[in-house]
Amino acid sequence: MKLDGATALVTGTNRGIGHHFAVELLRRGAKVYATARRPELVNVPGAEVVRLDITDQSSVDAIAALAGDVDLLINNAADTAGGNLVTGDMDGIRSTLDSNYYGTLAMIRAFAPILARNGGGAILNVLSAVAWTPVEGNTAYAAAKSAQWGLTNGVRIELADQGTQVSALVPGLIGTQTLFDFAERHGIEFADGAVMDPADLVRLALDGLEAGEIEILDAMAVEAKASLAGPPRAFAL
């Protein structure tokens, strides 16, 4: 997909990967709707900043009515704090699944007809290598990302006839504040070079999107997916 002249909507742009997506898309010549539950925290000069809660259907409907010119949807917003499946808080587990799976699905259902009217366009879902190799301490997030991977593969088939490219971005360790906070809570120290800069990840993602790739992986994710051929294993931090 050509990004110069495209109109993109990015969820979760108030920080981290979503912020970098909005900035880089603008740099590449796209119009950008930069959305977040708290739009006052979004700092992306040149973007149209709009409030959006992907877990609230009325909010999703409102953004779809506003942004009828979108031809690229980037589903980045997600709750990452589900904790453990067996001992974690059930409300936290449900919230993690609600945002990663049902929130992503709600956005796709709302924007699929818009993308069709605008020539097909593309959807990029931001996943995680923990979909394939769950991490101890946050298995709920891993389960939610596994579900989101299945969702991505399913809608790719369903939207093929309307010409919509559906791609998955699957990163390993990305240097966001969320990751560093998790590492601090669990006493984890990362090896030199193990953590990728979010800006580098976004450039990798958008290059892959323009090249028509349906799965865009960093080196750690390549290793994680290869492991699916053998016995299930945990993500090695």
C-alpha cells in the first residue's frame, strides 16, 4: 500500500508505538487521525486528534461516522495488564481480552465498509510474539494476543474479495514504558541489544505494509514463530 497520500487512523496514539506510528505516517505524507481515550495526552503536530475508546461501541460508531475517508486502519490500542490467567484478577483479564480482541474486531467491523468504498485499503493489527510464546507474569496478555492473531488471519480471508490488505505486526521486546515498568516489577534485566526502539519498529512495519507483507516480524518474533513447529515454550526474557 502506498502511504504518501493515504488517510490513516491510528488507535492509542497518546504514547509508545501508537505515537510513533502517527508521527512516521505524517512524515511519509499521510493524513492521520490520531486517536486515544484521553486525547489531551496526544502530542502529534499535524494530526487530527480525536477521542476514541475501542471498547465502547458508541465511540467506535462515532469515529467511523467522522473518518469516512480512511484507507488505512492501524489497530494499536490495547490493555496489556491482564496478569496471570489462574491467579489474576478476572476483571483485568476480561479488560485485556476486551481491548485486544473485541476492540480490534469492533474497529474492523466499523471500518471494513469504509475501506471497501475507498478502494480496499489496508488494516494493520499490532500483535506480539507472546501470542506464540507466552510470558510468565502476564499470560492473560499472551492469550489475548493469540486470539487477536486468529482474528487477524480470519478477517484477512473475509476481506480479501474487497481488496483490503490485512497485515499483522508481530514484535518481540519493544522499548516502551509499559515494557520497562513490567521489567521493573518483575526484576528483569534485558541483555544489550534485546530491546528494539519503537521508532525502528514502526519504520519496519510501514516498510512491510508498503511492500504488501501480511506478517511483519522482527528477529525475536521470527524465532518465536519458528518455535511453533516444536513443543510449546515460554517467551525467554
